[in-house]
Amino acid sequence: MTEDRTAQPPDRSAVVIGGGIGGLAAAVGLHRTGWRVTVLERAPEPRESGAGISLLTNAQRALDAIGLGAAVRAGAAVMAPGGEGLRLASGRRLQPPADPDFLREHGLSLVVLPRPVLHGLLRAALPAGALRTGAAVTRVVDLGNAAAAVYRTPQGEQAQSADLVIAADGAFSGIRSALWPDVPPPAYSGHSVWRGIAEGVDGAAEPGGSSWGRGLEFGRMPLGRDRVYWFAVANTPQGRRFPDEHAEVLRRFGGWHQPVPALIAATPPGTVLRHDVFELVRPLPSYVSGRVALLGDAAHAMTSDLGQGACQALEDAAVLCAVLAAPGSVPEALASYDEQRRPRSQSIAEASRRMGEFKLTERPWRLLRRNARMRRTRPRESQQGLAVVGDWRPPELPALTAAGQGEPR
């Protein structure tokens, strides 16, 4: 029997596996359109760590769709995408800043804020009791017209059934592995990323920008009046760690043009974070299986080379909420979600992989070719690529429910 949702029954429920950015955003959007939501997070406490995060216009519009865009922008710094442009390690310019008229034409901007702040805003928009920490999901059971997430807690094994299960359990998603066992797990991209926040610097005067070296990249973004968020990328063996990651960043980038060394020096050593970058090399054949929908890194783990990992997760959340709010059955909505999200997110993942291979090359002749190509590239050409990614609009959501207390649309 086909489920009839044309009348928008009020007792719809969803279980979200994973309390990261994408999972929380999906839960917020569903809650604000009338769904009962439960978020199951493996960690014993809500996520409070992290450096900065930048959100391009596409992600900002996704947040607008679920009613949180204004709150996020209120706590963020704003910069032009690309900042002052692209330089070499010496400071020599490879590309100029983006044309301000082009950015205005497409409404393109970056907002930058501490990652824990974004997590906090998302959590605060959920109803009390919706987020359950210390809940490690072990499997999902198909119940025909429903699904159930089985999870472990300190009190023992429990199960939560719902009309829909959203798997937002990260790059190494156990739900994805169970549903698509033939798809290989994410592979190491070949590079690692360090992240930090420089303190006591003139963040208001920092335009942001990126610099490329031989197998290296350093990016910087304003984070407020006296803070600057930075990231550093290097080709490294998988799993390699250093006794002092801050000192290692300074060793690799300390001879670069200013303000790179100054930003590293202004970062408290114990706060530098590092992680290896993994990507899902073989694209999934679908983001949906029965009443289970994959979202974010679980669906399309990608490299950080376009800065789109969290942005695409937010797009996923906005589209999923929109299709589930429209008339029709849950299976019909999930089919629409897969049709809308899989081509775009997988193409962006592929573009991110290609960008990483291009900019992090180490062979001398490839470096020369890379630099020459960047100097020859017309600004309009590179800006069009930025618009393809950033000038995206989510489908319309219905007016947010009074219970959600969100921003009206």
C-alpha cells in the first residue's frame, strides 16, 4: 500500500544518525516543518571542539531555508570568496581578487565562524531531548512502512523506529557500509590539513586569501576583530603524526610571505588541529535505500580542496527537508532527494579531487605548468566556476511551523 502524505499528517517522525553539521541541520529543518526528530550521536557529549569553518553562499542559502541563516551570519565574519587572491609562497601573485561586480551579481560571499559556534546554533534550534548522546547506532532495520535504528547506550541496547532514518554518520559511515557493502570505504587523499586560530591579530584588516607552494597550501580567513582562522595543507604519508604539530606547521610554512608566519606564531600551540583527508573515490549508486537516506560525508565524502564538505551537507539537509515537506509519500520524497542531490554533490566531489591533485603537485615541471596556467586563466573563467558551486538555491520550504519558532520565509 502506498502511504498517502498529501494531507501532511502531523505525526511524522525521523531518526537522524550523527550529530554533525549535516545531521543537525536536517533535524532542525524537519522539526521546523512539523516532524518529530531524534538525533542519535555516538559521542558522549555534544561536539565542542574545532577551529573555523567557512560557508559559501550556497550553504548560507541552505541555512536560510531551515531558518538559521540570519543567526549564523550574526555571529560570523564576512569576506569575499578568494579574499585578496592567490599567491605563491614567495608572495608573488598568481591570480587577482574576484571582480566585486561579479560577486554582487551572483550574491557570492563567505561567512567564517568558529565551528563550535555553528554546532551550538544548530543544537539550540532543536526541541529539548531531541539530541541523545552516547548512542552508538549499530544497524538499521527495514520495517516496511517504517525503519528502526538500533543503538547501544551505557544502559544497554535500544531501538528507535520512525517513518524515516537519515544516516549522517560521517565519512566512515557504518550504515553506508551495511547498505552498499561493495562500495570501498573512503581512501586517503594523500594530504593532511592543519587548522588553527591566530589570536591578538588585526582580524578586521585581514582580507583572506590563499597561497600555494610545492605540494603545500596555506589559506587564511578573518574570524573577527582580533582573530584569524587559517588552514595549512601538505602531502604527507597517511597516519603520520608529529610530537608538536604547531612546530611542524611553522617548519613548513615559516619562510612564506607575511602574514603567514605571523599567523602561525600568534596561534596557541596546543590548539592546532590536524587530520588526514579521506574521500569516497567510487560514487554511490544511490543516496537512498528503502526508508534510509544518506547525507553529508556518509553520502559523498570529499576532499577539502573546494571547501565544500559542510556546504554540501547543508545543501543535502535543505533539499531533504523540502521534498519531505511536499505532498507525497516518504519513498517518493526520497527518490526526489536522490535525483536532485546525487549528480550535483558527486560532481563537486570530483571537482574537489581534481583541484587537490592540481594545486598540490610537487614535480617541478608540473609546478611550472600549474603556475603558468593560473596566470593565463582569465578572471571571468575562474569566477564562473565559483558561481557554479556557490550560486545555488534550495527548493522552497513551506512556512516554518509555530512550534519551530524559526525565521519566517
